[in-house]
Amino acid sequence: MAISDAAISDALAAYLEYYPEEAELLSQPVQLLSSGENFASRRSFPMHVTVGALLVRGDSEILLIEHRAYGITLQPGG
């Protein structure tokens, strides 16, 4: 299930409530989100939104995967 632009915008607004000093750094994404371009799609340019997660087991194991396109090891996401 894809995340909606409204959910992305809400998460960004909540983030900026805690870190208002980053508003200038995030002004372009805020402006682009207001145009409603389906930013969860990889086909959206100049920006799209993805998420990642760190899955940790115990004190020393972290799940990483090899990215098919880039051939590098990363945390799971999408």
C-alpha cells in the first residue's frame, strides 16, 4: 500500500514541530508537497519519498539486504 501525499505532509509537519530550525532546509519538499504529485511514486521528480527501517536483534545483529539495482548493502526500505 502506497503512502499518501497527505500522510507525508502530516509527518513532515510533525517533524518540523520538533525541529523548527530545519524548516529552511526542508522548504523545497514542503513546497513540492503542496502541488500534490504522488510523492510515494518513484516516477515523481524532482522528489520522491521512501522509508527505511533498521531491524535489530539482540545487541549485535542488524538486518541488511543487497540492493538489486545498486549492488550495495542497505537497510530494508521502499
